[in-house]
Amino acid sequence: MATKTRPDQDTPVYVISIAAELAGMHAQTLRQYDRLGLVTPRRTRGGGRRYSARDIDRLREVQRLSQEEGISLAGIQRIMELELQVEALQSRAAELLEQNRTLVSALEARSRVFAAGPAGQTVVMRPGTRPRQEPTTTAVAVWRPLPF
């Protein structure tokens, strides 16, 4: 027996007539938004538009901004571009924070530190300590001033 799975938010499943009905607008409006790049549906091999649930939500948001907020289509396009940039930056910030946490944990978990010894060899040290500086020679120089 086959199990049915629901498509995710990004799966393009709706033809333009159904998408227009779900978004509460005319199919010609969807075509206009597609031309303007506000909502870009996927295309079938034959060139037909297929909209996802995310596309439907975006169509509703375009309509809300236009009708309730009185924002022009060019303004809506700019708002949506900026929202995409913000999402990308938030995602990158989250990645960097996670990477930072991983590095801090790795540093805190280390019980050994390596340092260069006096002769250039590798010396294992405890965190917070330094290699002792040993004299490199035992020779002594004597200085005597010349008599005038």
C-alpha cells in the first residue's frame, strides 16, 4: 500500500487558474506579477506555470501590500528583494554563530597546548603556561677598559 505524502511549501503543484483562485485574484494578475518578477513560478516542459504554496503566500502578500498599504509594484518588488537579503544574512549569521560556538568549545575542551621550545622543538604545555627560556650558551665575556 502506497503512502501519500503532502508536497512541501516549495513544490510547484498548482496551475495558474487554481493559484489565482487560492490567492484571490485574476489569472492575468498572476501573469503580470510573473512578468515583473514579483512571483516567479516554475515552468513545465510545455511552458505552463506551476505555483507552490510559498508562491501563493507571496501572491497574497503582494496583494496586501498593494491594496492595504498602497505600495506601488516597484516598491513591493524592492521590499521583497530586501526581505530575501535579510533572510540570507540571518542564515549566514546563524552559520557563523554555530561555527564560533564549535570553535570556542574545541578551545575550551583542549587540555594540551603546543609551543616552540628554545631550540625550535615542539613542546607540550598546559593551557596558560609558557615554555621556560633557557640560556643558549654558558660562555662569559669579560670587558676590561684600555688604560690611557
